Amino acid sequence: MLNSSHSVLINHHSPLTEYATATEILRKMDKPLISRRLVDSNGSLAEAPSGAPNVGILGSGDFARSLATRLVGSGFSVAVGSRNPKRIAGLFPSATQVTSQAEAVVFPEVIFVAMFREHYSSLCGLSDQLASKILVDVSNPTEQEHLQYRESNAEYLASLFPTCTVVKAFNVISAWTLQAGPRDGNRQVPICSDQPEAKRTVSEMARTMGFTPVDMGSLASAREVEAMPLHLLPGWKVPALLALGLFIFFYAYNFIRDVLQPYMQEGKNKFYKLPLSVVNTTLPCVAYVLLSLVYLPGVLAAALQLHRGTKYRRFPDWLDHWLQHRKQIGLLSCFCAALHALYSLGLPLRCSHRYELVNLAIKQVLANKSHLWVEEDVWRMEIYLSMGVLALGTLSLLAITSLPSIANSLNWREFGFVQSTLGFVALVLSTLHTLTYGWTRAFEESCYKFYLPPTFTLTLLVPCVVILAKGLFLLPCFSRRLSKIRRGWEKDGAIKFMLPVDHALAQKTSHV
Ligand code: NAP
């Protein structure tokens, strides 16, 4: 417990800075961060705490419980205000005071409103007790509410309690993260308010609880902060749809060639191939085309810069978006390639494979052939598998270096080398893998089922364009001009087309 001199020290500060000061003192004294029970035997407030800073919570649901646990663990005295305190008191840590809403807001200067927006108005009876206090709005609207209301929940709360200072915070932190601790979840807590001092107080509280506050400015940003938890993997929608589209296309194509054609023209039932074999021939097609789509926009951007003779003009929006999604497309490519490797390992385990092997062996015996060994096939298979493994290894390296923790440890040149040079190596290895897989089949008439060319020939199209274009840009006439442009040189007349300079966009292609 803090001694009286510390209490005096705290009381000399304004209520808004009391939290920061008290927690700081607790830290410096290295005291166990346990708060004192605030109720006497008949359940009413006994006295204001002298040591730990006081925090109130209105609401006793999942979020309130986790918040109370974390606050108590961080050295705060917590008072929870509920409509039915007796019923839920046992669910809170014993160091928490669970009481009526009116009593819970008496001492704390900071009060968390852990309730849904539709219940805010039920607090209007507490207006007098809440006057001049800090209300922390932790609510998240549903998608429908976000569209329905023009003002954020926090602004709505501020309009109901004009004498209070409303701070928007902690809405991006789940009850689970609060309970498990910030190490196991997202650490960042966006905070916004019209009152800088109140924002500082709540930021210091967040820091004491182990989170990293992020200043989002005034309360007008609350709508943006409230929209954050509504995002579902932003940046992944287009790449995921692209991967799905490619998968459906190649699966249908392989189905027609490998299952439908034998059934219709030869009467063979090969529908058993649908769950594994067709999926396994589809996955590498998707992975390979996706990988080439990571490098195609860079080639297009370079061609555009060469054509325009300047880097100071914006790319078209579609190209800009494409450039921004390269990481996600690359990761999806790696994912499909990894699945392909796993599926391939499963191929020999299939019953159909064993039957085919035995039938082949019987055929050999009946034909009186004792030694089946086709040198060309043996070599082709060895090279084909080796290229595949190398390509997957390189792709995995790219995926690992795109993780923020790894990417942050690399300088710009190292990152550029891995993502650009090694990425291109992965594309070349994948092309060799595909070519050795296809071998001469592109030129065999029997491989054109229903007049459809073998699938691998289709997949080669975009990657070959990318590799050829990259090779072309290595020629001195193009590479010199391109590097001049990327260092700021402009051809005569390029200036008259110039829009406002966008250096960030220009730099995006500097390592292509
Ligand atoms: P909850 O479990 O349903 O709790 C809501 C609480 O509101 C109830 O326990 C109730 O406490 C109180 N309340 C006060 N007046 C009420 C009334 N008129 N009708 C009904 N309830 C009333 O919800 P929650 O999950 O804790 O979420 C609370 C707030 O935190 C929400 O705004 C939510 O968006 C936000 N949030 C939640 C999470 C999460 O992971 N759960 C994460 C971030 C933000 P009493 O019955 O004791 O009065």
C-alpha cells in the first residue's frame, strides 16, 4: 500500500493526471499491484482508495469482466456498476467492487462504458454524478449500425453527456485479449478524444495495462476507429477472389480433360479423381499463375515508365491497386504450392495408384518384359521433382520474409533482393518445373483432349511473358534508360503530362 505522503502527492495533481502519477509510483515502489476492496460489510462504499487509482466500469458483461480483471492486475481499484450487482458479483475478481451504477461512478474520474449503444440513454439518470468525468467508450457497432448511424457511438455518448469528456478506446481489443494479456493478442489501442489531457490519461492507463496507445486525434475519428474491427482481412478480398477464380477455371478445365473426356469418348469412369488427383493438378496451375501475377504489374509499370519517359506520373488506379496487392497474391501462391506438395506426397497412398502399379506389373509379366526403365523418363522426373522442391523452398523464403517481424529486421536493399530477385528466381524455377513436367506433351496429338491443349501449356503463358519482358529490360538500351528514369531523369516533353508528384508511387517500382 502507498503511504500517506504518496496520497498527498496524488491529491495535489489534477484528477486527469492522477492515474499516470499513481501507476508510475506503484511501478517505482515495486509493490504488488493489488487493489484494495472498497466495500464494507453492508456492501456500500466504505471510502475512496488512497493508493491505487480508481476506475469505474458501467456494465457487467464479457468485456467488463475481462477489463476488470486486467485493470485489477495492473494496479487499479475497480468499481463495477451493474443493474443487478448481487447476481453477477461472483463473476468478478474479489478485489473488484461490484455495486449499483450510481455508487460505482462516485469516486472514479475515468469510467468505462462497457455497454451497447442502445443502452446508453438508460444512463441519463446518472448525468449529475458523471459531470466532468472521463467516459471511455469501448463499443463496437455492428456493420448494420455502422451504416445506419452517421455519428459514431462515441459521438452519440458525448451528445448524451455534454458535461463529460468522451474518449474512444479499447474497442479493437477483444475480451479474450484483455483476459489473456496483450502479448497474446494485438497490442495497439487506437485512442481519440477532443480533450488531449483525457486522451493522455487513458493512453497512460493503456500503457500500464501493457498495450500500446495510438493517438488517432479528435473524437471525429471515432467512426474510423469503430470501423476497424469491422474489417475482415482488408487487402485480401481481391487476391482471394482471384485465386478462387483461377482455381475454379483450372479445376473445370482439368475435369473436362481428365475425367469427362475419358468417360464420354472411352467409357472409362475416372470420377474417383475428383477429390485428390484433379485438385492436385489444379493447385500448381493456380500457384504458378498467381506467382507470375506478382511480377506482371512490375513489368507493366516499368514499360509504362519507359514509354512515358518519367517516373513522376501516377499509374492508372487498376495498376496501382495491383501493385499494392502483390504481397497477398504471393502468399496465396505459396499456400497453393505448399498444398500441391502435400497432395503430391499423398498420391502413392491412394488405392487407385496401387492397383495401377499392380496392373502394370501384370502387363509386363504377360508381355514377358522383365526390366522396365525408360532413361528419359527417369531423368525428366528427377529434374522435375528437384525444380519443384527448389521453387517451393524459395517461395517459402519469400513468404517468411514478408512477415512483419522478419521484414522489419531487413534493410530496404535486403528486402528488395529477397522479394524481387529471389522471387524472380522462384518464378524461373517454377517454369522449369512446369516445362519438365510437360516435356514433349505439348507436341503430341493424343494430349489434345476435346481439342483442348494440356493444362500446363495454358499456365506457361503469363509467366513466359513476364520472364521475357524481364530479360528484355536487362538489355543495356532499356536498363540504362530505366535506371535514369528512376533516378529522376525525364525525357523532353514528359513534364507537360505531369500530375502532382507522387514519390511513393514512383518508388514502388524502383526495385522491379
Ligand atoms: P454483454 O456481455 O452483453 O454486456 C453488456 C452489459 O451491458 C450487460 O452485462 C449489462 O450489465 C449492461 N447493461 C446496462 N444497461 C443495460 C440495458 N438496458 N440492457 C441490457 N444490458 C445493459 O456485452 P459485452 O460483450 O460485454 O460488450 C459490451 C460493450 O463492449 C459493447 O459495446 C461491445 O461492442 C464492446 N466490446 C466488446 C468486446 C468483446 O470482446 N466482448 C470487444 C470490444 C468491445 P448489467 O446487467 O450488469 O447492467
